Amino acid sequence: MPLRPGRCYRHISGPPYTRREYISGVPPPKIARFDMGNPRGDFPVHIKLVSKEIGQIRHNALEAARISANKIMEAIGRSNYHLKIKTYPHHVLRENKMMAFAGADRLQDGMRLAFGKPIGTAARVTSGQTIILIRTKPEYIERAKRALKVASSKISVPTKIVIEYLTPQQL
């Protein structure tokens, strides 16, 4: 079966299910790297992608956001920015697959033993939580804002972009 849309898993229902030792076959998160660019650089500007409300972000959506944001930021050179994914997909998503065609009643059990099979993982975010952080120099603020705007279109939770300027004492 194909992947269901992100809106099917955006809303939180019940407590997080993170105990991987009790469920077999949990796929690993698709996020390849959490830090891109120059993590040791001193950058005076922090541009953040912040969630506006609580929700879940699937691991493949986080990876798509990371790839798209990094692709835009690579044009300024890897030594001029640091992009960090701040959330980790701990919550295991399950799906009780139901068939909807003629004769499907012989192939499924309905709600009997409807625990579901693991289909992926998701990161649970609260309102005001930082999802992606880009640290850069003041001359690259517009490019970082564009990168986060493109990344926010990959994420199913409503987001906003916040810019923070650090003083020399905070560096």
C-alpha cells in the first residue's frame, strides 16, 4: 500500500508509543544527518522554524524538509551556515490496514486484534518548539528565511519563522 498523507498522522491521539522493545519491525528513521554545514562556526544570527501548535511530524517529512533547506543553503558555501534538525522521531506510528473492495471480508478481521503494524516514526512537537535551526551570518538571512519557508511546506504542522540576533557576549 502507498504512504498515507501527512494529515492522517498530524494530530496527537493518546500517549506517545516509544517502547521499541515491545514492538517488532519498527523501521529506522529516514533522517540521514541532523547537522549540516559548519557546526563549529560562530554565527551571530539564529533563524528558527517554530511550530505554532502541537502535532506530529513524520520522519520522512523531516528528511524532506532537511534536504530542501540544505539544498538552498549550500549555495552560500558550507562554511557560512549551520543547519540543525532539533526534533527526533521517537513515537512509533501504527496502522491497522483495512481493505475496501469486494470480498475483503474474507481477508481481514475488522477490529479484532487491531493493534496495527508499525509503519514509521514521528516527532511530537508542542507549540513554540523549534523544529529546524539555521545559524548564519547577517548577510545570508534572506536565503535562510527562504530555506525555512521551503522546508515548512514539507511539514504538516503550521509553523512560523523566528529570527534572533545574538550579542557578542552571547557568542
